[in-house]
Amino acid sequence: PTSVSAADFKRKRSLIRPERSRINRDHPTYYYTQHAAQQNMPVLPSTTGNNPTIYDPDDAGESSSSAGVALVPLSSRTGRRGRARNSAGESVSGAEENMFAPEADDEYYDEDEDETDKGSPSSKSGAVHAVSSESPSASSAPSPLMSKDDTVAVKSAMSPPKRPYNPNAEKYRPPSLWQVYCSLVTFWAPSKVLSWCGMPTKARQSAWREKMGLISFILIIAAFVGFLTFGFTETVCSAPALRLKINTVNQGYMIIQGRAYDLTLSAHPAAAGIAAGANVLYSLNAGGQDGSFLFQNVNSDCKGLFLPTENSSIPHDSDGNMAWYFPCKTFNQDGSSEPNYTFPYYTGYACHTSTLARDAYYGLRITGEVYFTWDDVRNSSRNLVVYNGYVLDMNLLNWLDPSDVRLSTNRFNELLDATAANEIRGTDITRLMTSSSDRKIAKCLTETIKVGSVDTDTIGCIASDVVLYVSLVFIVVIVMVKFLLALVFAWFLKWRVGVKYSKNEKKRIAEIEDWADDIYRPAPHIVNAHNNGAANRASRFFPRTSRFTSPYTNNERSRSRQRFPTTMASQSQSSTSHLIVPGSIYAHSPMPYSNSTTSLNLYPNTRGREGAPADNESARLSTVPAQDDDAIANYYHDNIVPQPPADYKPFNFPLVHTMCLVTAYSESIEGLRTTLDSIATTDYPNSHKLIIVVCDGLIRGAGNDMTTPEIVLSMMTDFSAPIENAQPYSYVAVASGSKRHNMAKVYSGFYSYDSETIDPTKQQRVPMLCVVKCGTSSEAGLAKPGNRGKRDSQIILMSFFQKVMFDERMTELEYEIFSGIWRITGISPDMYEIVLMVDADTKVYPDSLTKMISCMVHDPNVMGLCGETKIANKRQSWVTMIQVFEYYVSHHLTKSFESVFGGVTCLPGCFCMYRIKAPKGEDGYWVPILANPDIVERYSDNVIDTLHKKNLLLLGEDRYLSTLMLKTFPKRKQIFVPQAVCKTQVPDTFRVLLSQRRRWINSTVHNLMELTLVNSLCGVFCASMQFVVTVELVGTLVLPVALAFTVYVIVIAIVRKPVPVIPLILLALVLGLPGVLIIVTAHRWSYVLWMMIYLLALPVWNFILPLNAYWKFDDFSWGETRQVQGGDKGHDEAEGEFDSSQIKMRRWRDFEREKR
């Protein structure tokens, strides 16, 4: 047997081998795996799902000796990128190369390989060749970070068999089950009829059919909920016949065998003592009496048990058949009548033994059942027992005349015995009478002395009650758990997400409430965090600082021993790993201002230090030939904000470089100024803050004198280059057809304040970059040149992050963004770890950015978060008033509850933050998050051919980004940070609100559909986020029906008795708990008034808005939300052909080499 090293047994917690799972295009990490499989970047896939395995050169000799090649560490290999891709050493673009295919110019190589042989075909035997138009096959050498078996397994999982491309495959794709269902639902609307109704295109007709399919699905769910709420009870527990309680049966009825008969209109034929047509109820005083002995059932179950005596006066025969058993008299229904054996007129009088009399009895209509409650059965004045639900009066056996009837068994006497009677009185004797003889006796008693039945529910009614109470408990548990966890988050957990509790928190909250009442109201003054050591100065006898002390070293010695999270800057200053090159993979040499007293060099020369990188790693930092000092000085802006050292922690946590993305479309000057002012004046250091504004086309908003790009450029100053010299650069847009090619200009400089809005003493120097999508030359005469939508604006930055992190080929626009950022900040773009996304009509509270970044830094597992959005125009109209409480509840109830599980399903695009990349382990690895290829590829999907995709990508792109993050990283967190606050203006007219909520509701429905299919969310079964999302989806779909049910319950409670208590309790819980939440969490009683206004507007929220949204499932425009001059046309229409040859894509080093 072969010996196996113990080190080979690595997997301890799971028997599943993730590397053997098939990774197809639907896999959450498919695109990341494809990129990482190239193994030409400092990002490797983990074969176990845990932290990446660190390659140790000391142990590599044994594993690599068989191949005769010494494989070098990853950081050494990445320094060899950029070898010749063609004979000229230039990048291939356009028609010469598939611009969307990964490159294959990186390779494993022998450490002693001759430099002259690099790049020759013979030296690339171990290269990783990507599949492209020039390379139809792929091969790969083993990775030094993976075993041979794992490498083969990963390759087989990541590289499915290649099939020849068939351009007509899409045309013959079979319809899905959903499409078949939609066609069946709309069979009555042929395509020709739809074309006559204004839907000429196939795509438009398909969207309408899918809309009708969704509406039918909603109706089915609503019908099911309605049936479960009302119909189920009516079906299985229909209204029973009239039931009359014993001792309450009035004079108009006669009781026979436990049933009440209405004889008020009856007429008796002539008989002894009875006149013809007389009513026995009155002539014989039989009203309200029990007349069971007048119509006795004889010779059936009692045959052989009741026998005639030798001298019986009752007619009988030799077989024991008798004419009657008991005297044919009526008795009181309360059982108080004494036995009477006499007959008036003649023997057998009133026994109704003739066939005519019996037929008349059988023809009587039963009015209702007589029932006993268990209290009635236990009445000590009567000897009542229950058998099979029937009430038997054992005292009626005393009416048997001993001279006429004898009992065949002594069992009757045992039941009538005083001792036994006391034991069984008022009980159910069904189990007692289980023997065959006892069952025969019980049947006889039921046939003769039955006086009614026990008040019990039927099986159907019991099932209905079970369903009702289970549903009640289910809903109450969900509502209460959601409410209680929201309180737990508000009281305890929100202080543990990176933001510490402050003694002045109540004062701060009051200031925020005052600040949020007006969009233009300035924020209160916040103490500069850079001077936070002044508060402790009084407690020190000897001063520890002087005017010559650097502000960056203030109060840092006492915290030097604390361990802080990993950041790009801290890693670059203190890297102990010999595998990872400190800092950025992009480096000029030398760095500017390297001799300055304030260190800006985030990539120090580590040669000679313990654990320093090898020479080839240092060479990697100089992939671009060095220039002289004058050239570099001209490259960087003269007024760069100085970079503090990595150990500078003004807020007691390491600073991370953050981009603030503002997407602009048609906003006014005031709106843009408000947003940019609030970001620029946040208390986060400007050295780690960069504002990026993306203008979505040359758009002139309604009422504006200038286009949006002109407004933004007027708010910039000190440009790195003259604005008239800016050139449009091509990039691949998120669109279809010819619009996939778009062009944009890049302007870099600094933010220019307006002294009328910001006091000059508060103005700071903040770097700012503006990207203006101007469109191609063919769009010059169109209404909205360059406009591709907000998603395209976000993708510009997200794709840029991906290209920078993976060192992939980038477009000319991305290269200009790269250069612009470097010019005005002095650092490489790959140093940025976080991006804040803000809409261009939102104002951020000064300390919000710091509080959000604090959460990101303290918990690397947080991949996204959002703050609270407050309404600035609360009292502008009734439309704004009804939205105040809705905003409050959506944050402090819904998002607080979801934050407990780290799964906030919607991070509002107006104010949210995402992590670009996250540290993985302690060895310098970084995991792409927002820059992950799976996020970028799926978010930039331009094949939008279904109604579902259109609602996701055209209407609710912000929410879909949150959904993508949860689907791709289900184990990471998306949280709500209530301490971070912004304010915005909400729609003030009902028409605009209708348009906005149409987009939001439809987006919510389709995003929840996506999340219901994610099995890996937090929790299991009913205690899982997947279950909560499913319940929320159903609740959203049935909102209109739920409101109708609510109105119905209220009306029924008013007009019907008894009052339906359970539905009213449930209604009170659902509507009342948010009010309790306000009382215990809100800091102003005015929110109670806002809640009352919201409740009055429930028909708007739960009926009008959802119905409008559902009927417009196939409307993908933004409607009245953003008004522009030139119309509102969507981005989903494909026009023309996309010519990829117009877009040049190269790696950064190739652009730099060409530029120099």
C-alpha cells in the first residue's frame, strides 16, 4: 500500500467536494471562476471554499521535481505579464481579436528560463490558453497553489465542452413552460388583434402576454388566499340546519326523537277527542312538548330486548313483535314529567301505529335539531348520558310498564342502578358500551329514549378551526418576530455594527430631525474628528504634543498595539507575506513627492526588510518604464491632497479609500449643488474621498437652462487639463444594437463650492472626476445623445473596478478614468475599497459617510449597507404626507429586521454603499465583491428578452444589484445603518407618485421572485430569509385583495353577530404594531400623526398603487419621475448593428507604453 501524508487529508467539516461540482452559466460564481482559472492575476479560486492555500517555496521542491521545473510564487509570476502578444508587441483590437474573450498571454515558466526564449512558441508549453477566435482549445499547467488532482477537477468543472457556435440557435430555442402558459392564458388574443391594438412588434406582444400571465398568477394566488380565508370555512363547515337548545324550544314546535318539528300550520284529522282540522299544539297543549312516545320505533334495534309479559295488554305476536313499548303520551322537554301508564278513550290511543299515521309522520319537515350543552348533560336533576353524540334520558326507561314490558337482560337494571347511575350520569358512555351486547343495548336506547344531541362541531368545522388557528398563529408569529427583532436591532444590535454609542446621540437625532425638515437647510456643525484628542488634553499634566507635532500622529502611540482590520493602505505599509507584493499592482517609479515630509509613497522600497519581496516582485512595480522627475511632476496635479500615513486613525479605525458615485440625469442646479455640497463637506478625510459624477447623456432637464453635464462642470475647478481639450472615448455600453457603442468624456479636477450655500470656512479641497456620456457621432441630432440609463452609469464604474483589479484589458474610456483618478489623487485606483452610491437629488448628513465606512472596516463580511432616507418636503402636499410613515416603517421595521440576519433585500440606490473588494485571510488576498465578474457580467446583461428581465434591469436596477449581491455572496452581509442619514424630496403630486411606485412595486415583485430561488440564504425552512422573502412576495401580490378582505371584516363586525373576534385581533396586530414601534423607537410624537395619515391612505398604498403597477407590468418607461426635454424613450429597443471594431481594448501597461 502506498503511504499517504496526513497533510493530504484537509477537508474535515464536509464530505462535499466543491471543486467537483459542475459550474455552468447559472452558477453564482461562474464568471469569477472563468477569470480566476486563467491564473494570470493575483486572485485564485479556493478549491475548498476556505481561505486560499498559501504556496510555500520550501515545500515546492518535492511536488515540482517530477516536472523538472521550479514553479515560482504567484506574486513572482504576475510580474512576468505583458510578454509579446504579437510580433510588434502591441495589443490586438477590433476585428483582429475577440474583445470579449479572456487573454492568454500569461504562462508558467522555469525560474531559470533564458530571457531570450520568453515569448517564443516553444517556451509556452505550460501556458494557460484562453478560448478565443485564435485559440480553439485550452490547456493549463498545474497551479502551485493547488494539487494536481484539484487542478484537473477545477479545470474540468470550469471548462465545459466547447460546441461549435450556431448563429441560428436562438431562433429555434423551444419555448419555456412559462411562455406556453402565457400563450394558453392569452389564446383569445391572436397576434393580429394585438397588432391592431398598438402592439406591432413581437417583443411588445410577448411582454403583454407575459403580463397577462402574471396577472392570472396573481389572481390565482388571491383566489387561493380568499378561499382559505372565507371559502374554506363555507365549504367544509357550511351553515348547519337550525339548532334549538333544549328548554328553549317554544310552543310552535314539537320534539320527536331529538328533532324539532314546526306544527303551527298543521291540521290533524278527526279522531277521538280531536276535531277535524284541529292543531294538536293547542287543542292538546302539545306545544313545546316531547312527543317521541307518540311515534315510537318498535321491533327494530330493541327487538329481543323489550319483550311482552305473559299478560301484556300491548298487542304482540309470537315472535316478540310489539305494537308499542311506552305509553303514548307527551312529556316535558326538561324531563320533569312523571310516568303515566293510562290511556284515554282506548288502549293504544295516540300511538299512531297505522300505516296512514306513520306516513304522515314521515312526511313531516324537520325544522331543526335539539342540542344539549355539556352543562345541560351534567344537570343533576336528570339522568342523562351521551352515546355517539346522542343524548339519552335514562329516566325515560321508568316509563316502561312492568306489567306489559319486561327487559330481556339484566344489563338495563345495572345501568339504572342508583350507584351506577351516579357514576355514568352526565358522561359519555360510548367507550363503556363497546362489547357486542352493549352496543346492541346502546342502539336500542338511542332508538327509544333519545332526546337530542350534544352541541359538537362537525369534522369539517373542526378542520376549519384548525386551519384558522394555525393561520392565525403563523401570521401572528411572523408579525411579532419581525416586530421584536426590529426592536432588538434598534436597541442593541445597531451599536455593534461599527458605530459606537455616543452620549450625545439624542441631541444628534434631534438635530437630524430638524435638518431633515428642509432640503436646503444646512447641517449643524460637527466637531472635527481630526481634533478629537483635545477633549482629553485637560486630564494630562504634561503636554504630549506641540505645534511642531504632525496632526497625523496625534494620540496614536497609545493605540499602536491595537490590531485593526486589513486595508489596502495598511497592507502596503506592513506586509509580512513574501508572496504578496505590498500595495497596488500598478506603480510608477519613482512616486511623486517621495522626499516630502508627509509620506505619499504607499509603495515603499521594502528591499532588505525581513519578508521583503524578491527582485522580480520589485520589477513588477515597474512594469512601465520609469520617467524622469519632470515628466512625473507634470503627470500629477499640482494640488493633490496629501496622503496621510497608513496608521493614521482619526476615527479609531483605519481609513480606506472611498469613491462617492453620483449618477446624474436631468436634475436641477439646486439638486446637484445640494448633493455635491453634502458629500464634499462630510467629515471623512478628503485624502481618502473621491467624488465621481456620471452624467447620463447630454440631457437638459425640464426647466433647466443648461444641460446636466454643463451644470456639473460649472461645479468643478482646477482641472487637470483644459476642458476644451477633452476628447470622447469609446466604451461598451449596456444597450443593444448600435447603441452598445457609446462614447464619453472624462474631466478631472476638484470640487468648486458656492459661497452662498457653503460657508468659506467649511470649504475643503475634494478631488472630483466627471464622466459625460456624449454618444457617438450618429447621435448628434437625437434628443438624448449618449443616454443609456442609470445602470450603464453604474456599470462604467463597476466594470472599471473589475478591469483594474484583474488587470484586464480596458477600453479607452476606462484608461482615461484610471489616469484621471491618478492625476488628482496621487494613488492608483486599485487602492479604493468602497464606493458610496448617491442619487443627484439626495443630501447626505456630514458624519454619515464616516459611520458607513466604520461598519465596512470593522466587519469585512459586510458587502453592502444603506442608511436611512428622510423626507425633506413632508408638508408640501397630501401626497408627501402619506409617505412619511411609509419611509419610516420601511427602514426601522423591514430593514432593521432583515439586518438581524444580514440580508437586507433592497439597498436604495439613492443612498447605499458597496464593498469593491474584501480582504481574505491574513496573507494579503483580496476577494472581488462589487468588482466580481459575476456581479458585473450579470448586472450588465444587455439581452433583455423577457418581461422578468425588463422589470429587473430597466426599472429596478438598484434593487436588482442588491439581489445579485445576495445571490452571489449569500454568506456575506447586507445591513442597515440607521446612524447614517440622508434626506431627499419625494413626489408631491399623485401622478408622479403613481409612476414612481409602479416602477418600485414591479421591481420588488420580480426581485423577490429571484430571491425565492436562492437556497443558500441565512436560516433553514421557516426560520430562514428565503421563507421570509417568499411570505413577503405573496403579501405583495395580494395587497389589493388583503385590503378588500380588511374592509369586509370591518363591515361584518359591525352588521353581524357574533362579532368575528379573531380577524379583528389579527387586523389590530398588523396595523397596531407599527404604532408601537413608533412609540418605542421614534424620538418625536409627530410620527404618531404621520401614522394616522398613513392609515387613512391605506386604500392608496394597498389598492390603487398595486393595481396600477400590476396592470402596467409591460410598461418599462420611467414615466413622470424624470422629466426631460425631448421625450422619454426606453433603453430596451435595439437599433442597428454593434460594430466592435470601433472600440479599442488594451491592458493598462499597453496604453501606458503607447502613450510614452
